[in-house]
Amino acid sequence: MTTTTPTPPPGAPSPAPGAPSSSAAAAPDRTVAVITGAPEPHPTTWKTFAAMMAREFRVLGRNAPSTFIRSVIQPLLWVFVFTYVLPKIGAAGSFEAGAARGNGTTFSTILLPGLMASMLLMQGILGTTFPLVMEFSWQRTIEDRALAPVPLGVLAFEKMVAGAIQGFVGALIVVPIVLFVHASGQSPHAHVTNWFLLALILVAASMMTAALGLLLGTLMDPRKMQMLFAVILLPATMLGCVYYPWSALHSIRWLQIAVLFNPMIYISEGLRSVLTPGIGHLATWAILLVLVGGAVLIGYLGTITFRRRVLN
């Protein structure tokens, strides 16, 4: 089968040798028209922030099993030992007498706000610090998001929000564990006295712990991250009124004053004030001052160190 080349009509000028055809010449013109006619992109801070959060949720979804196990195992073990095993063997009376001073309060009642505060601190810090350590490693994957058309402060705030969400969810996971895992007669006596105040304390505490994680993640040497548990998390938990109310330290006055420098005190006491108001706690104004002020101050310092770390 043979093909024939169409011949121009009589009298039509023949194309010069090597000159492009009319269709080929029109192609660049169409490309230029498409480019110039396309809508100009208008990136906004909110859209960029939402895209960053969507990426964080996707990564968190992939690591959901390990994150969930990490959030459940610790409170489950503490609740099982202190509210099931010890009452079964008759060793819980000293805890209740020492912490509640004979008012009939079960140890699970004292433990509920304390464990919620513990998970807020741990998940908030770890949920922010560990991703930063990975992104600031030799691969420098943080630079991909640093090129986004927003200030670096927005990226730092996005990291804090992502860590705060993990701390918030971790605190909520504690509630059903304490409610259902206990020996007979050891159920917690708790009720919410002010839902708005509870939400405010949870949000402020989540942001403060995530801001602390941002600050630590940009200051600490990644090779010394094991010190995070030994020097920060363990002392903050043991002296953070998790297993006893702050008022129970009245007999050790110097310790009662010294632990006020521990930010976890105000998380535990804040949750205790709205969940178990029958147990003595710190003044609400002092709790809100430290939680809200701490979230703003530590977040500001963390943003500064984050910006320096990215630009170095």
C-alpha cells in the first residue's frame, strides 16, 4: 500500500525547504495561550497550613497502630496494677488513706486526672520531638516543607498542633481505661463540673506540652534523645501529682513548693479541679495562668529555635 503526499493547489506558494508546517507553527502559540490564560495561583496561609496538616495526618495514619499501642500500654499497666492488683491483695488502703485522708475516695479517682495529665505530657512531647528528630536528620526532609510559601513560624505552629492533637487523643484514651479496669469497689468517682473549663484546660495543656516538645526537639542533640526520658519525662511524671494530689504534700512543705516549678503539676491539678472537685487542688486562676501563659511563652521560644535550626 502506497501513500501519496498531498500537493498544494495550483498557484499556491510552495513552502520553503526546512520551514515548519502551519500546524507546528501554531503549537507554540497554543501553549503560550494556555499558560497566559491559566489562573494565577494565590497560595494562602490557611490553605498551606491545611495541606501540611493533611500530610501529618497521613503519616500519623500509617503509624496509627504503633501510636495507639504507645498510648494504651502505659496507662493500662498503671491502672491494672494500682486499681486492680493492689486492691485484690489488700495493699491499696495506704494509698487511699494517704491521698484522700479517709474521705472514702478510691485511688482510681485520684489516678484518673493524673494519668490524663501524664499522657498529655508524654504524647505531646514525643509526638512533636520524634518527628523533628527524623526530619532534622542527615536527609533534611524538613527542607521540603520549609520551601512552602508561608513563614517558618507557620510550619512551627503546624508541628505544635500535630503534637497537641496526639496529646489530646492520648488523654481521652485514659478515660475508658480507668472507668472499666478496676477491682470491685474501686471505681472512680468523677464528674465534669464545667465542660468549657475542661476543654480549655485540655487544649491549653496539649499546646503547652507540644510547644515544649518543639523546643526540646530543636535544642537537644539527636544522639542524646534517651536523656529525654531520664532527665525530663520521668521526674516530671513522678513529681507531677499524678498519683497524689498537690494538697497531700502539705507535710513535706519544701517539696510542695519545689514541685510548683513542674508544669505538669498544673495539668494534673487543672484536670482534678474539673473532674474530681472533692479533692483539694490549686486555684483555677493559677492553673490557667501557667497553662495558657506557658503555651504562649514556650511556643514563642520553640518557634525561634525552630527557625534557627531550619536555617542553619
